[in-house]
Amino acid sequence: MKKNQLPDKAKELLENGSVLITGADVKDGVAERIQVYFADDGEAVMDIISKDDLVQNFPDEGVFVLYTANDGKTGELRQLEMFEGEEDMYFRTDKTRDESDEFAGVPTVSFMETVESICALKLKKA
């Protein structure tokens, strides 16, 4: 899918009750913080949640992870699957059952928080 089509697809998924993931902090194969977007009162709302929050509130409508290719021209929203391992629940987009969390290589939550802080800067006029 071309990159410019992703917002339209994201809008459709959000309007249908799905959750979108745009960032994840994964340490030693376990998700610690996850940046999610969901629909609330007709708007896309961002929140940062824990892995336990996602496990307990995994929507029936699905969870999708924003993936963009290295060429910067294409991307997709990959469906996230949750499955039970021997000791924990795990999340993956690559259709494997490796017992570690995998989120299609999204940036870290801290990176995304920094980007959002930059977007919110009020600059002095020249």
C-alpha cells in the first residue's frame, strides 16, 4: 500500500473499533510500554499503555501495527496477533509463535514522545 493511503486505512480501522500501534518499548523480548491510537468521540486519541493493559483490553475488532518500508514509499497496517506461550501472553505481526513480543519494527515510545514534543513547540517568530 502506498504511504499516502495509510491514513485512510487507519481511519477506517479506527472507526470500526480497532486499535493502532505506532510505538513500542521492548526489552529482552517483552513489551514494556506501547503507544496506541483509538477512536474516542470521533477523534483519534493517543495513549501509552502497558503490555498488561493490551492483554486485558485486546479488542475483538483487532489491533494493527503501523509498518513502513525502508524505502519510505510503502507501508501497511499489519494485524497484531496475541497468543499464549508457556509463561506469558505474546504479541507478533510476523505469523510466528516465537515467545517474544514483536511489533513490526515500530520506533520506541520515547522516540515518538520526542517527536510529539517537537510538534508541539511554540517558536519565536523571526
